[in-house]
Amino acid sequence: MPCTVVVCGFFGDTGKGKIISYLALKDKAAVTARAGVGPNAGHTVVYEGKKYGLRMLPSAFVYEKCRLLIGPGVLVNPDLLLSEIEMTHSEDRVGVDPQCAIIEPKHIKTDKGGHLAKKILTTGTGTGPCNAERALRIVRLAKDVPNLQKFLADVPLEVNRAIDERKNVIVEGTQGTYLSLFHGTYPYCTSKDVTASAACSDVGVGPTRVNDVVLVLKAYTTRVGGGPLPNEISEEEAAKRGWLEIATVTGRKRRAAPFSYELAKRAVMLNGATQAAITKIDVLFPECKGVKSYDELPQEAKKFVEKVEKEIKVPVTLIGTGPGAWEIADRRIE
Ligand code: GTP
Ligand code: IMP
Ligand code: MG
């Protein structure tokens, strides 16, 4: 902190939601600004015995003093946003930039047909068609939606002011490096860049204002939808290893593969990562479950973390040992 960007180094679903909920609580983040594409993302937050699936609001909502912003680069589905505001009782601390583009039923309809549904296997949430209209400069913006008026806020100004005041700010990336329209596995990718630079642009933060970029990696790799996944294993094998996950947004099964050092290394480069998080270490090494200090992790888990560090050449500071916001070994404080 003060300005920390959190992004995923693989194909999304590495647990950014969990890492951000922890960072917001632990570092008392004053502001979190959601970046990324839009409601195609599904961030899971597990806190005080409840599980939340968030597609629009920042995962930092668990820290009650945190202002929750949505940057102008992000696409907004107003119905989804309003239902998440209600679910999290966060009405008095949400800000939506007037320049956010709005997803309409026609975008969702287009996304659920043709090559997007059949070849790319998109999430069907309307984000690609909405970004296409945005590029054509015919899309509707948040400033023109009556039931969003009370949430409108100048997000870049708020974020930069908080940084000026040395408050802790989180920029919440979504999707993953290899789903980027520029750096991912085109055409099997999402509808814009989603690396750290894009996340900053989404919320109006310049590159010189960022202190840390946390690259979130998972102890194994998963991917939903079409496109290559190096060393992919069968669904049966994934189930056997406990790696078979179900997607938050679409309910589809996630494809799985072992941890890829090659992808992780390149993601460090593409995102300018200063540190990394590894989630789900408890799935590889069950004795890690709920462990909150690095010293208490079993030897083989430590060996894995140290091998990752040696390969990617940035410190692994946060290690996820369970889905709960506090289930983490935080090496920043050891
Ligand atoms: P996208 O923005 O959609 O890419 O999502 P995300 O990166 O926020 O990840 P998502 O919540 O979709 O998937 C991560 C899954 O792993 C969720 O079910 C989390 O609850 C779970 N999870 C996160 N960290 C850990 C961990 O350290 N251990 C275990 N067992 N589960 C974890
Ligand atoms: P779209 O972003 O809905 O257009 O989908 C394009 C590709 O990105 C598909 O393979 C989706 O499964 C994938 N995708 C988009 N958002 C996410 C995400 O948040 N997590 C994981 N995969 C995603
Ligand atoms: Mg997800």
C-alpha cells in the first residue's frame, strides 16, 4: 500500500476476490476501485460464515469503512449492481463513474448466440457486444441511467485524492492475464486488455502512482471457455486431485492443469508485478488448511512456494490456505 493493483497471472478465477477481501480488512483500505471488463467476472468472498459471489462491486465490501468504486473503464449491468448493493447493504459507500458503459438486454442476447457462444464460449453476460458498441461510440453511459444517479461519482478524482492523502487504495483487477485481448490467447480471450496497466487506466490512475502490483496465482491452473490450456488434465483426473471447480458466473466446469511456471513468469513481466500471491495451497497440501503463518506450513508446501519464487523472481507474500478472507499466511508481516 498505499496504491496496490491486484491482478491475475493465469486465466482468471485465481482468487482475487479472496485476496482483495483480506487486503482490505488487514490494511484498512480507504478506497477500492473495481477495474476490468464488467459482470463477466465472478469474485468469491467468504467472510463471517457467508459466501458472496460478486460480479460488479469490489470484493473489499467486507471492510465496512472502505469506499467502493467502479471505474469508468468497467461495464455496468445496473440490475446486477443494484442487487449487489442491496445484498451487501453498501448503498452509502458505492460510487459509479458517470462514464461507465451500460450493458443492455440486446448485448446479452448477442453474446448468447453466434460465434461468441459457439466458438469463444463467452460468459454470455453481454460484455463483448457492449465493448464493441463502446468502440463504435454508440453505447449508453451510466450518467444517462435514472436509477444510477445517486451513485454517480468522479472515480479517478476520488482515487487520486486518496493516494495524495496517503490512504490505502486497492485497484481490483478482474479476469486474468491470458484472457487479455492483447496479451492473451486470441481469439479465445475477453473483449479488452486486463493486465495491470489496463486496470490502472480503467480507474484513472497513472502508472507513476502505483506502489505495488500483486499477481494472484493459484496452486494449479484453471480455465473456463475455449482456448489452449498448457498440460491440461482430464476432468476425471481433475476431480481425483480435487481441482475440479465450478464457475461462479456460468456454472460451467473449469478445465484444469498443473501450475505453469512459464505462464507465471511471463505474467510477472506483462503486469510489472512486485509481489505474488498463491491461493489454494491447501488443495495441493491439505495440512496447510487454515494455517496463518508461513513457518507453520509443511515443508513440501514451503518448497513449492520457494520454487515459484525462484522461477518468477518476485517474492510470494500472500499464501491462501482456505477460502475464508482470513485464511492466509501473510509474509509481509513476518
Ligand atoms: P475472476 O475475476 O472471475 O477471475 O475471479 P477470482 O479471481 O476472484 O476467483 P473466483 O472467486 O472466481 O475463484 C476462486 C475460488 O477459489 C473461489 O471458490 C474461492 O472461494 C476459492 N479460494 C480462493 N482462495 C482460496 C484458498 O486459498 N483456498 C481454497 N481452498 N479456496 C480458495
Ligand atoms: P467474455 O469475457 O464473457 O467475452 O468471455 C471470453 C472468455 O473469457 C471466455 O473463455 C470466458 O470463459 C472467459 N472469462 C471472462 N471473464 C472471466 C472471469 O472472470 N473468469 C474466468 N474466465 C473468464
Ligand atoms: Mg471468477
